[in-house]
Amino acid sequence: MISVEQNLSAQVKDLSFFYGDNEVVKKMSIPIYKNAVTALIGPSGCGKTTFLRCFNRMHDLYPGNRYQGEIWLYPETQNILDKDIDPIEVRMRISMVFQKPNPFPKSIFENVAYGLRVRGVRRRTALENSVELALTQAGIWDEVKDRLDQSALALSGGQQQRVCIARALATEPEIVLLDEPTSALDPISTGHIEELITELKKSVTILIVTHNLHQAARASDYTAFMYLGELVEFGATEQIFTKPKDAKTESYITGRFG
């Protein structure tokens, strides 16, 4: 018999997050299914990005922030919010790609190899193999293979974002967090990233924040609708977009607010 946990990459249980005394995420509980895309939707300021950043402990970088609740990572059944868990190791296992492409002022090769070097990989052959694999997974190897020593800042916006995705993939994470990864890109680059997301979920679990409802409907398997820091509804994307159970979800999906 297959346990529920075997189908999950993570499980969020009663997660709250505070900036000082301000509770921004309020007792959220959702499953994160393995090798699937889960979209977080909701109006601006509803806590989507704050929730996303809990997964790789980004909030630890600033004083006065605090978590309540748990995020269990499988198969170890490990609560990654536990104070004994090293946030650096969490960030290796759960990578993040930000809204605007943010390549380092380094070569394309060194951008992708960065996380591997942090992990202590020094052998040139190992680095070269991992960089090629990550760039191939990100769908940009053929475009950059002859200029790996050139600055990543010289690439187009869409190419920069795919290099950032390759950088996130290089450490072989279990989960990749995407925070509005196409909001700064043109429609053609957006299409490339969406195709890439569909391909990537074969090997990793993806959690994506998007304001683009069409993108959520196209690219995700599950959708969570948030409002004022709370989870209003979670379910299979087709159900959320065609037969939402909550009136607030229906109002947001149909454009009556948000």
C-alpha cells in the first residue's frame, strides 16, 4: 500500500509567518505533490511570495521575522523550519528563481556552477558535466555552449532567466520555487519558460507564484488561492478554474476583484 507521503514532496501544516507583530501568512496547510506544479494565486499583497520564501528559509536573512507551524520535507519527514536545520542546506534542496532575472556579474559557467562550488565541488570535470546538464534542463545549452566564459549579463532577459533556472537546477534540488518568473519577460520568452516548467516537473517538484491566471491554468497541476494571508481554496487546477467551491475563488477567477 502506498502511503500519502510517498506522493508528496512536502506538507505544510498550520504555517504562519510574522514580520515583527504583523501576521502575513495565517495557519496555511497544503500538500505539495511530487513531480507536479502547484500554483499560488491571489491579489497583490495576499502573502503568496512570503509563503513561497518560507520554503527555503529566505526570511531568516532579516531580523524580527518568525515562523509558526511546520513544513515537512519527504522522504525524510524532516521539518525544515526546525531551528536545528541548517538553512544553507535547505536552500540547496529547495532552489528559488526570482521575479526579475538576477544573474551574478560572472560568466555563464560560473553562474551555474556557483551552488556546486558552495557545496564543495572542485573537480573541473564534475563542474563541467553538471553545468552542461543544468543548462540543457533549462533549455538554453545550445544557445550558450560556445560562450560559457562570457558574462551572463550580456544575455537577453529571457536567456538570463533560463540561466538563473539552470543555476537553481545545478545542485539537483527536490523542489524549485518560481516567484513570478515570467513577469519581466516578453511573450515569446514567457512561452519558453512555460514549456520548460512542463518539462522540468518530470524531475523536480515546482511551486510557482503567478498573477497570470492563464499561466496558472496552463502550467499547473494544483492551485492554491490565497486572500489576506489565508488559504481560501486548494485543489486540482481544473477544478479550481472550472468549479471553484468558494465564492471568493470564483470572484477572483472571473475578475470581479483582485
